Amino acid sequence: MFHFRYLLLLLIFANIFVIDSKQTNGKSFNKRAMKTFIELARNARFNRSNDYNTNMKQQSYIYHQIWTQLPFYGGDINITEPLDAFLSNYFGNEAQKYDLVKIPNLSVAGISDEMVFRIKNKSTQKTSFIIKVFYWDKHNNTKFIPELSSLDFLKNQHFKNVTTIRPLAAGKTHVNSRDYVLLLESVAKGTQFGDLLNKLTSEKNKTANNTHLMLIFKKGLEALGKGLGEFHLKQSKEPGHLSTFEIVKLRETVNKVVHGNKKQLIERFINLTEVQSYVNSMIAEVKKRPVYHSFRHGDCNLNNVFFSDKTNKITFIDLAGLHTSFDINMEPSNKDGMKDFCELQFHMEHKLTGYMKHRQKQSLFDIFRNNYILMKGNSFDPLIEHFYQTRYMLGWLHVFGGYENRNVSDFAKRRHQTFFQSAVKFFQVAMMKNASINHTFSTSTIQIPQTWKKTTQFLRIVLLWAFLIIGGILIFVLIKR
């Protein structure tokens, strides 16, 4: 009996070992490995209790740890073979069900020598997974760890209006004398906002189908406002100030316009000295304004946000830039979310100009803005919004100045003219209000969204009728007595 127990234990341990060794080539192994990489990535975040040099040493050590633990999938002059080995490791025999398709002219976090691949199901032709290929240089600089850290961060926030993508597996390869990290992710549900706008402005859809697309887009804008507002809702406990980096960027932009080679062309329409004076006075006011820092995506353009019509939720992708906006304790660092909001507005304005009338365009922006303010409440600061709008409009002055001299189609020329005139009008209106800039952009002047106005009006009418009816009944009773 004694020997039988030992034999039984031996068989159990042997069985566990066999099962474990089989799983090391599949999803179970990758799941355990990803858990290790994510835990290490968490510690690579900025720690406020340490000085800068200590933080950098800690990060460098963690980056090295992750690199040494990543499984190697071979080297080649072509990325395809390592990717095939990577997929075979994760899917096993099921890898034959998928096709590997490179997304053309697409980069990760703005770096052009990094690649994104779709994993398409052969039978349905739908994208089932995404592989991101991150460059890893000799100084341990890579966007892989910030992306992993940000995905983990979003997962732990439990947002109601935002869904998250999941990291599934990671590995490394060596191609053309360069080191790369491979990251397999679940696919974002729904449609990119950029694609929605492209369909909306396409000539093919200017029929009855356009009405259906417009309804979906309006639903998407409502979900985007709520999702982005919720994303920015968690703020620093103590107020700080707008980042010096953002102020420097605005000064650089205004100097580029005022001293650029298009100065004479632009000054036929607006006095650039007055524009520069206005920008300086606005910056002086912004510096006084307390700012509660929040999380920030960092590259919040229309192609990095998906909308699902089925769930009415949004999904953010390309999240490496988010990493710098929170610390090791998941608290906001020194970023403000308003830049995300204004960047999305600017991209929508750019896409829709020339395809819609100003009033129709403005009604769409109001859906997005009002739902964002509903989530943010009084923490929404119109002066900070205006600060970022000013930067984008200066860019339009610089880029579209002298539009009439361009050798482009008549339609493109009309669009460029509209962009330029919008920027000129923006500064003309802003400079008229310059004397009362603090009052004009006070947080107390936030407009209540239309949905709230309508509800308030309805309640007033109901209360008035109730008062009249009750008053009438009381008068009738008194007369009868």
C-alpha cells in the first residue's frame, strides 16, 4: 500500500509534466508568458517617489528582463517566416485557417518602419486578430512595453462606454539586422471612425443609403463623446498647470506662421502681429488657470477609434502614447485630456469640410461636444479647449495660406479656401473678445447641452401646469365654501 501511494503520486506528477510540456507550444503557455510580461511592464511606469535617473535605470532593467524572456521565432531577410512560426506556436494546427495580410502604409505609434498585419479567417474573410511588429533598438527603446502597459491599464479601469482589446501572445525576431517584437492582439469590434466618415462623404453614398449612414454616425458621435468623457473623467487629486511642452509647441507654431514664407499672402486677410499678440495674451491667461490632469490617448485621430453599432461602445487602438499619462499607481501624471477631444474635432472638421454645409457640420460637432461635457461636467474648461483650437487653426493658416496659387483641382481649391477662411474667421472673432478673455472662457460660461435644456424646459412647463391646476382647484373649493 505504501509503495502504491508513491507510485500514484509519481504518475500524477508525470502526467502534469507531460500536459505542461504539451501546453508550452499553445495558448496556455502564451497566456502565462503574457501575464509575466504585463506584470513587468507595470513596473516600467513612472514612479513619482523616485527621481528621474532612478526611474530610467529601473525602466532599462525591466526592458532588458522582458527582452531576454521573449521567445525567439528565428531570423530572416523577410518578416513572413518568423510571423508564420509565431502564429503556428499560438494556434497550432488551426494556423492553417488564417491568412496573414499586411496593412499597407500603416505604422505603429507614428513610426514608419514598424508594421501591422491582419490575421484573416480564410472562410469568412473577416479580420480575427492583429499582429503589431515593434522595432526594438540597442538602447532598449521600443513602443511594445508602453502598448502592453496601456492595454493592461485600460483593462483595469472597467469603463462602461469603452471596450478594450487584449494582448494574447508576444515574441521576438531578427530581420535585416534589426530586432523586432511581435505582439498578437484581439481585434477591435466595429468600424473605424475614419472609415465611417469616408463612407459618409463618398459620392457613391449620396443616396437613400446616406441617411442610414448618417444615423449610425450620429450614434457613433454620441458614444464617442460619452466614451472619451469617461476616459478623461478620472483626474489628479490636486490641480496643476498646462504642460510647458504644449505651450512651447504653440509658440513654435505661431512663430512659424508670423515669420514663414507665406506671411505676405496671409497678411492680405489678417494682421499677423495682432494674431501673435493675441496668442501671447491667451498663453498668459492659460498659465494662471489651474488644470486637473487626466489620462490622454496621445494619438487620438479618427483611425485610432472604433465604434460598434451593436454595443454602442467605442474602442481605442494604438495605445503606446497613453503610457506617459499615468504613473505606477495608475494616477494621472502631467497630461490633460482636452488635446484628445480637440484633435478628434479637428480631424472631423478636416474630413467634412467641402462635403457639408457649416450648419449641418456644426450640428454633428454639437452631438460629440455635448455628450463629452455631460460626462465631464464642470471640469470641462473652455479656455483649454480654445488653447488647442488656436494651435490647429494656426496650422491651417500656415498650410493653406496662398491656396489660390496652387495647382490643384477646383474642388480641392475650394476646400483649401474654406480651411483658410475658417482659420481667419476664428482669429477675427477671438481677437474681438481679447479684452475679456478671462470672462469669455470662464468655466462658469459652459453651455448646457441641448438635451439638458429640453428636459429643463419640459419640467418647467409641467410644474407650471401643475401649479395652475392645483391653484384652480383650491380657488374652486374656497368659492364653494
